[in-house]
Amino acid sequence: MIKSLRLDRYGKFADTDLDLGPFTVVYGANEAGKTTVFDALFEAVAQHNIDVRGVHAHEKRAQQHRHRDREHQQPRGDKPH
């Protein structure tokens, strides 16, 4: 569980710490920064989405796609020289 989020020069927030619990409600007036909080939270989670081997999950998917693309580019039945 994410327990806190620090916003330092992020959007409208200059130096802000937000405490989060198991169920946190974000509310406020229009243009108060609610979406900015969600954007920061998403960015923090995405940056720390690391699998057990230390490879970012998005990079792992990109590697899998590149490997799959190379397999499709090689004609079937042809053996590499």
C-alpha cells in the first residue's frame, strides 16, 4: 500500500506531502489539483513498476515485442547461415 505521496514542484504543488490510507478520498474545488494528484500517483507507480529481475515492466514488454517482430521477419523454413 502506498502510504504517502510527496509533490515537490509538481503541477500546482510546490512542497506538499499527502498521507494516504487504505481508502483515500481526494476532493476539492475545480482547478484545485485533484487530477494533478492522480497524475503524480500514476507516474510514481509507473516509475516503480519493476519485476523481480529489476527490469521495468514496460521495457520487458518492449523486449518481448522486438523479439516477436524479429521472429516474424525471418522467413519460415529458412535456416540462418
